Amino acid sequence: MTGLLTVVGLGPGNPRFLTPSASEALASATDIVGYGPYVDRVPERPGLRRHASDNRVELDRARFSLDLAAKGARVAVVSGGDPGVFAMAAAVFEAVDNGDPAWRSLDIRVEPGITAMLAAAARVGAPLGGDFCAMSLSDNLKQWEVVEARLRAAVAADFVVALYNPISSARPWQLGAAFKIVAETRGPGTPVILARAVGRPDEGIRILPLAEVETAMADMSTIVIIGATTTRLIERPDGEESYVYTPRFYGMRP
Amino acid sequence: MTGLLTVVGLGPGNPRFLTPSASEALASATDIVGYGPYVDRVPERPGLRRHASDNRVELDRARFSLDLAAKGARVAVVSGGDPGVFAMAAAVFEAVDNGDPAWRSLDIRVEPGITAMLAAAARVGAPLGGDFCAMSLSDNLKQWEVVEARLRAAVAADFVVALYNPISSARPWQLGAAFKIVAETRGPGTPVILARAVGRPDEGIRILPLAEVETAMADMSTIVIIGATTTRLIERPDGEESYVYTPRFYGMRP
């Protein structure tokens, strides 16, 4: 088959973070498929077909894209951040694994992007400077018991933890439950970063001690980074925002 | 103070992965500081001062850069991948935290980049499609007992695990020890990805079952990704390389 499907990471919502490689993939596509706001980020041009959908039909969107590629199209499936991190790439491969055997002959590529935790971390310092875990807090695709067990394991082993999909109107209590689990073993002063819409005009970033964090401060577009016991604030003069970082050293002095 | 220090993520070793934002930071710098091969990636231009060092003096390099910035320079500290992930950003903030109080007034920025695990994952499919941990296997900065405890926790909770700094001539046995720990609970068929120099001419990528992995297949430039129990291979016709991915679903059917 001659078609091509590329899952393209758009990075945080600012073209300054889009890699040249991802830009080229978009420029050579015949069809753009994705969640409406992501499709809107791709400039119009003659002959480019745009297929926007809502955010909750990832497998359908993956199958539709594979079908287009199988017919010979050059399809770009657009994804925020990095497509391989709680985004569209896994959905595309799930569809291949469970779908039309002919799809296995397709050329399927993934263009990496700056995922939300990296963009958020960069805005405040280096909170991911030590070992860290990235988890989706959604219990739509796995049971809450799995989320809870993983979070307890990560906290007990003193990883920094980045939480994707922390809250939504359909999942209102999970983030509060997660903060409670963390507070069982980490101190009330543990730095927590809530970063919303990094790089966009409506960006909002807060750094708070664990004891002062409220779930109402987060929404669907927020990434939450919870410090390890070693994560530190660097206070700055003249009312400047503090830096937050996790030293590379652990239980040893530099 | 008017100086500026930006820690710039160069991504994997190919300018196609360098973000426009990082390119601008390099273009507006007066001084480039970093490990020689990274400094070499920045094009020469008149008036640009280049300060290359070896790879083992991160704190000294950080202090030197802060000192330059405090004198009014626009310094770009270059780092492979993302500077916040086992790279230079944490070293810079450690130096600020423990150094000249005047450094706290400096404008210090971090330009995120495509870190090795994202680039490697994109090359083979979507192995980071579920929850995952990123760990440095180096015991230069933390004790081996800490590394081992974290790895055991991550494996027990069925995270995908990305191992940075897996092996070096000074640390020859740690990767083998890590594979043994993983093999205590994960099956011999668990997919392991060894990705070396992604995006560079000397790129080398292997996907192997855990039982067939040998530490000699990795070196300092390799990132190792160990699948979860749910990570799957998609075999392809005509001798094409398999895709590898971790479904978003866990213990539930799509």
C-alpha cells in the first residue's frame, strides 16, 4: 500500500514548540484528522482535507484515519503534546492490532512533540530533575484501584509524579483522592505545580504546597506535577516567582 | 541584573527535532556553554563565544554559566534531549540554590526539548502509551539501593520503565542487575527497546524479548524502554519491523 499515516505531536499550544519534522509532516499531508482545536492549529491550504471530531472517539478516529491511508491518502493525525504520551498514537496502534490485517502493511509513523509535563516543568525550573513517573488519572480506561496502586507505589519510592487528565466534569473526585494518598506520606510543604495551557494566551501556572492545593484549581487542560521529598523551592527577591527543582543528587551531597 | 541564562534542549541529535523556540534562544545568545558535542551542534556566527567542556563537570559548568550571565551575558547552556530530564537544568538550579545569592535575581529560562524516551518511543510505535516511569540507572548521584527500590516499585505496579544512563565503562554491571530485577516478575517475552542515537546517522534500534537482551547491546548513548505486562508487538508482513505499543486500556476491554 502506498498510503502513509503519521501521528503528529503538536506540542503545547504554540507553534514555537512545533518541531520542523512535525511541520513537514503537516505540510505534506493530504488529510488532517483530529480533535477540532488541534485540527484548527494546522494552516489551511488548497487541497488539504480537514476532518475534525470531538475528543471522545479516539478509536473511531484512528480507524477512519487508517482507512483513509489504506486508500492511498497521506494522513496526519494531530495530537496535542507528544502523541505517544496519553494521546493518539496508542489508539492508532490499538486499532491496527485489532483491525483489518491489511493495515499492518501501512507505513505508520509517529512525530514526537513536547509533552505537557516537559513544557510545564520548563516554565518553573526543573521539577523533573530526578526520577519521575507519568500517570493518567483517568479511570475510564483502567480501574481506579489500578490508578491508586500505581500512585501509592510511585509515592512510596519517592518518584516525582506527573498527573495527566487530572479532572473533568465526569471525573470530579479522583484528583482529591490522589492528593490525599500523596499526603499520607509526603509532607504538607511538598511543592505541587498546576500548569494550565502552557504556551497559550490563557496560560496559568501555580506552585503551591501540597496542604494548600485544591482540586478546583485544576481542569481538563491542567497538568499536575507533585514533587518528591527532595524537590525544592528557590525563593527569589523582588517578588519574582520562585524556581522549583528536584536535585539530581539523592541522599548524597554534591 | 540584565543577564540571561537559558538552558536549551537540543532534542535528539538532529536539527529536525529542535523547536523554533530553542533555535531562537541559540540565535540570540552571546555565549554557548556545554559538553563539546552539543556545543558543536550550534552553528558558528561572528561574535558568538563558545565554551565547550567535557561531560562530567556539570556543576562547574553551571556555575561558570551563571557567572557569565551575572556579568551581563546572554548565555545558552546546551543540553541533549530535554534539559529537565537527567540533563543540565537541575544542575543549574542546584548551583543557584547553593551559590552566590545574587544569582537568584537572574532571569533563568528552560527551553524544553524532545527527550530521548519520546524520540525512541516514536521510532517504534507507542510503547509509552500507558503509565510509565523514567529513571536514571546511574548510581553516581544516588545509591544503588535507591535505584533498585524504585525499579522494583515501578515493575511491581506495572509501569513501563524508561532507563536513562543505562551503562558506562565505570558502571558496567548495573544494567544487568536491572534486567534481573525486572525478570523476577515480568515474563521472558516482555518487549524491551534499545534505542541508540535516535535521529543521528549512527542510529541503532532493537526490539527484543527480555530473555534475549544483553547488556553489551547498550552503551552510554542508549535509552532502554522496558514494556509493561500489557505492552504488545504488532507483527508485520514482508519482513517489516514490528510495531510495539502499550494499550491505553488496562484490565478492561476497549
